[in-house]
Amino acid sequence: MDKMQGETVRLDRASNRLLIVDQTRFPNEKVVLELQTLDEMVVAIQTLQVRGAPAIGVAAALGLSVLAGESRETSAEKFKAEFLKNADAIKRARPTAVNLAWAVGQMRDVLQENPDVPVPVLKELLYQKAQALHDADVAVCRAIGENGAPLLKTCKRVLTHCNAGRLATVKYGTALAPVYVAKEQGHSLSVYADETRPLLQGARLTAYELCEAGIETTVLCDNMASYVMGNGLVDAVLVGCDRVAANGDTANKIGTSGVAILAKYYHIPFYVCAPFSTIDLNTETGKDIPIEMRNGEEIRSLWYQKPMVPAAAKTLNPAFDITPHELVTAFITEKGVLQPEDFKTV
């Protein structure tokens, strides 16, 4: 029996465990982790065992519900203090993905909205909220797919960067949701997947899930995108994101801005697919989005039997870059296909 029921992240109520598919083990192994402690959850987020902005947010909410269920505090005051401490620790695990902070905020709101209820009731309310966020992610991603599929009617081949498929969410994905929905509707697309250095989410994850779904997939080294675009082999670009500023500037996996520049030059539509919760109206422009810097060993030695960078050489390893809003053709969300001027009115 599949513990995950076709999902990437879920809560097993019977054992009170957060279940995640360990994304560091693909494509050669499929391993399900059962998490119960705060340290396990923080490590899972920091080391990308769970990754993708929507999946991180849902994992945080479900994880906080698990921790609440494990609490032995009987005093509402002490229970809330413990919960808020756990929430702050999980929120700090990764700084760029706004979904993480948003989901933690949704869980904190449960305490604020129910100031005078006993601990057992709070635990149940927290579980209900976490499960609601989980279910909403499935529905939202399905809606992104349905809104995006019509834009691809005349397309045969699309390119994507990093992994914004079902592995980055609970189920359908964001950037790949239109591809999956189009396939359901009888329109099969082929996909070029950038390998996405240095963590290879495109090669390891996107290619894995697309091939598993029976979708023709070609993996490219990141510096090959210009070749396929320039030779007329790409009809559209679909990417996800970790945060969108109020003006439409978008933070996504490092290398995305280069893909956007190429798409603009070659007159190829460049779509950002994301839940509306990824749009951060409190962040004015991309300059205000914090960029996570990761360990240089991901560049130096992660995928090699021996280090491939001289020890004396420095490394620079930003996890994300900012794509300026003028390079984005449109934002595909569950609320429709939007432009930045629509963000405050939908």
C-alpha cells in the first residue's frame, strides 16, 4: 500500500507523523520519511528533503500540527508558547519561499482566533487548519493547470527550469500542472527540462516525474537552453517560483532569469505558474526579496567522486535569482491568468 497515496506531503493521523517523500534520493530511490520532532522537520526543509514552495508551506503546517499533537502541555498559555517557539523555528528554516512564512502564519492565526479554548480543542483546530491547507494546495494546483492549459493549445514543446511539478507541491504541481491537464485533455506536449545546477532538480526530479507520467522528456544542461530556443524547438517556457513581489519581480531557482532573458530575445512566451499565496504584496520589488546562500560544497563536490573545484578557489552559490517583471508574459494562478496590475484586484 502506498503510504503517500500519490502525494508528496501528507499527515498520517493514526501515527501522528508528517510523511514526506525524500527528494534528495531521486531518481534512484523512493524513500518516505516519517517525521515527528522539530529538529527532523527543520532539517528536512533546510536540506531539501522536502522542497518546492507550496510543498514546504504544507509540510510546515502539517508539521506544526504534529508537534502540537505531541505536546504534553496542559496549560493553554504554555501550549501556545511552545507552539509559537516551534513555529518560529520552522519559519526560519528557509528565508526565500513566502509560502513557508504564509503557512506558518495561517497556523498562528488559529491561536489568535481561539483565545479561550482548552488545549485538546486547539490541537484539533490546528489539525483541521493544516489539513485544509493540504487539501487547498491540491485544488489550487489543479486550477493552475486548468487555467494554463488553454495557453498551450498551439504548443508542441515547452521548456521548464528546476522542478515545479507534483514533487514541489502536494500533488499536481505548478509549472507542470498545465502540462498534466493538457495531457488529460488529449493534448500531449513534450518537455525540455533544464538540469538545474547545482542541485539538479530538473534532471533528478522533473525528468523523473514526467517520465513516470508517460510524457516525452529531454534533459538539457543549463547552458543549452539558448540552443533549443534559437533552433525553434521551444514554443513556451513554464516555471514556478518561490516569491513574487508586488510589482511582478519573481524569485525562482538560480538560472531562471537567464532563461527569461533568452525567451524574451527569441520571442517565446515566458509564464510563471504559482499559487496566489506566492504573491507577496508586502514585498515591493525583487530587490526586497532575501536570497538564500547555500553551501559551496554543492558546487565543489556534491555530485562527484572527487572534488571538481580546486581547494583554493572560492564558490558562489545563491539558491535563487530575480526575474524582472518585464520579462514575464503572464502569471498563471488559481485565480486566473494575471498581470501585476491585477494582483490587488482579484
